[in-house]
Amino acid sequence: MNETEIHQIIENQKTWFRSGTTLDIQTRLEALRKLKACILLHEKDIERAIHEDLGKSGFESYMCETGLVLEEISYMLRHIPAFAREKTVRTPLAQFPSRSYQKPSPYGVVLIMSPWNYPFLLTMDPLVEALAAGNTAVLKPSAYSPATGHMVEAIVRECFPPEYVSVVTGGRAENICLLNEHFDYIFFTGSKAVGKEVMRHASEHLTPVTLELGGKSPCIVDQTADIPLAAKRIVFGKFLNCGQTCVAPDYIYCHESIRKELIEEIKKQIRKQFGKTPLINKNYGRIISQKHFDRILSLMDHEKIVAGGNTNPKALKIEPTIMDHVTFQDPVMQQEIFGPVLPVLTYSSLDQAIEIINSMEHPLALYFFSSDKKAIQNVTTRCSYGGGCINDTIIHLATTEMGFGGFGESGMGSYHGKTGFLTFSHMKSIVDKKTWLDLPMRYQPYRKLNNKLIHLFLR
């Protein structure tokens, strides 16, 4: 798609949005009902597309992508009328007589740029919330997951006219064309490097943005943790989608007294969950591209590998791998791994661990395994991170009742459920001043009585 075509899509959406069609609550509900029916109709096609791009099993693609999108749609269908309603707030006495209220209003034409690691979920979830809030949308799926991108395009064409929702496929050239356009809101999920470019382009038009990035999310395990259960849940969260998850535990930071026990339990769980030969496990996916495969291999120090390490270059597969005796100076600790490699580091005091974590870039997630309530309070209060779990991994993002997002280097803004509706809405603050009384004290000329009254009202 060329620059002229992209520009025309956006202009058509602006015209359609200004017509007021999307402001109608029934229009929004009908759009989401149609989208839900279409996803259910094409469930197997979506599964095949995700498998073609990432090798995910049908169970995993439904659990982590399609099912979560359907849940988000169902949630919005139940709550849109309430979320879109005006909310009356208290009016100060000085503004008597009047009514003060907040009115959620859609931004307009929004751009949603999604990544390749969860190509269906991270395209459709923001779309659901953007439509629920009354916007039109342009979707830009990642070029690294073409099968899912084409599936998204087919579903959108089946459900919506292009002036409501459009999909732009392609690579860097199309990204640049889109970012040079003037959108009313931009929602981006991806790497920090690209996120900076998105923000730079958005600043040209003072366009508000949500950036869902990533980072090195720590997984702290203290000496009071249930080690077998911790290992089970860490293995699930780390090696889901071959570690290609923005909130996967990037590294383990455990108390030195439990290092050996924890590593042995993790080895057991890898065998239990993926078998003795994970590379031939049909439910274990693959790395998205040769570029990312080579990057992950460059982070693996074979002298420190204590489990896994085998690869299948032709299939772009890497075994679940554990690295021991890792330090913060090792190459594997200099960037987000985004693959099935799990470094293990140790600490001697929790205060020391917190201090080191806080000296690094703010991670998108943090996980803490412990049964010590005081330690849990200490970590959740003092550590700076987007969100996380106590005694589990990953699952905090799978709820519509809490917002999900990072801050600082791991992003800005959040979404999911009501938080997502508000992300794609501007809250207008309105005072409806009545005409049957007009207090004179604010008008010139000011008198002593005005001064006394203003002090009375504003204290």
C-alpha cells in the first residue's frame, strides 16, 4: 500500500468519525457482536495462521490469544453502556448553581501497531477497546507474522467498512507512512527502540500515545518459597511461546541458599512439561525468524548452560535452556532475552536485591515467590515495575478488571477492561451553569464584600 492510499484511508476515517456514527452506543455494541461472531466462525483459521507464524499449538493459541480476545469482547458488551455514561461529580459551592460532570468521548482515528509475538491478541485486544470507546481504527500488524496479519485483514474486511476499521500490511515503509500521518491517538506494542520512533513521530502532531514495551522482568525467589511450585510456574511463564512474551520472567534472582534446589526443580519441570526432547514436541513452538534465532544464540554462554542448549536451526527451535553462575555483566543480562533462555543469579540479602533491581531500567513485570508477608510487602512497595504476580507468573495480564502496562523504559499507559476503554477515551470535564441565578461577586468592580465572600467560599 502506497503513501497516497494510506492517506486516503485516514481521511475517509476522519470524515466518517465526524459524521457521529460511532458515538451511538448501539453502533459500538453491534460492531463488537459482529467481530465476536466472525472470530468464532474463523477460530480454526486463526489457529492455523498463528501456528504457521510461530508454531503454537491450538490449545496455546486459544488460551493466550483467541480466547482472551473473546473474553475482552464479552466484557465490553456487558459494560459499554455504563462506561460511556456521563458521571456527575461534586460541584464546589463557589460554582453554585450548576452541575459538574465528566463525559467520556472517543479520540477519533486511532492507529494500533502490533507485534509478532502474540499477533492476534495484541492486534485485536486494543481494537476491541478502541471500538468500545467509539473510535475508528487503522491496524498495522507486524510483517514478521504475515499469516496472522492476513487473517486479521480478512476478519476486518468481513466485519467493517474501511472507513470504520482498516488494516495496512507491509513492513518498514508502511510503518513510516503511517507515522507521518496525523492520528488522534497511537497505540503501540513492541520494542523500546521502535517505541522511541513512534513517540518521536507522534510528537510532531502532539498525538497522545500508549507504549507497551518490555524489559528485563526479574523473577525473585526467596528462601521461604515453595520451591517445587515456584519451579512449575516459572517454567510455564518463561517458556510459554518459546520465551517470546513481553512479560516472561527474563531472569531468576534467587537467594543463594536455594539456588541448587531451585535449578534442579526447574530441570524436572522442563522435562515434565516439554518432555525429554522438547525440540520434537509438537506443542513447543519456534523462534519467529532467523534474525531473532541468531540473536538468542549469541546470548547463550555454553560454559554456563546447565540444562538444554540444543537447537534445531532448520526449524528455528531452541530448547528450554538454563544458565547458572550468571552475573549482571554477562551478555545475556545486557538486553531483554525474548527467548527460551533462563539465567540464574543469586543474592544474599533481599535489600541488596531490591537495590540492584531499582538501579536498572524499570521492567514491565516483576515476580516474587515467597511466603514471607513482610518480604512481599517490601518488594511490592519498594520495587518499581509495571505489574506482576506474587507466587506466579504471567497471569496478571489475563484479567479485564485491572489495567496492564509499564512505565518509564517499559512503556507508558495501560489497557484491558475499563482501563482500556478509558485509554481510548478523552474525559471531558463539563460544568453546566444554571441561568436562574448569577452571583455577582466574581465580576468587577471588586468590593470589600466580594473579598469576604471569596474567602468564605474558597477555604
